[in-house]
Amino acid sequence: MVEVVDPNSGEWVRVCDAQFTEAGFQRHEINSGDGDVLVVEIKHFIKPAKPLYHRKDWLEEEYIGKNKTMAEIAQQFGITPMSIHQWLTKHDIPTRSRGRRI
């Protein structure tokens, strides 16, 4: 259920009984009690419970299988290469020397 506050009356108004199953955008128009129309725009996305780089299989595929650098992987998530290094170490994935690709 999605509810918003009517800016005129200060009362909560039910917008929709939405179930968000994928990323998207919804627009709803609701008649308020005083004859005005409220327009509600909802942007939504589904966020994974854990970032992909926490998963050993995914990280191994990116780093070893696709031969990406720690910096390239880190850039996808807006984190530092050191964070990726920590996860590689945690998962016992052997690391390459800096700047080296096989």
C-alpha cells in the first residue's frame, strides 16, 4: 500500500495497493476531499539483498573469468578497489599484482 499526505488537508490519502516487482515508474491521480487532484509519481527499483561482489561465484567470474581489474569491478558499484580486494581475499580468490592482467 502507498499513502501520501495531502498537502492541503494534511490527511493521509491512499494512492494504490502497489506491488513492486521490478524497476519502474508509476503515476497516480487521486481526487482529494476538497475537489483537488493530487498527482503522485513513484519511481522504484529492486535492490539486491547483497551487492553482487559479495558472492564468490560472481566475483570469481568477473575477476578471473572476464579478467577485469579490481578498479573496473569497484567502479561498477561506486566503491574502492581495496573493497574488492578485501572480498577477493575473503573468498580465497588469488589476486594479481597491481596493474597486471593475465
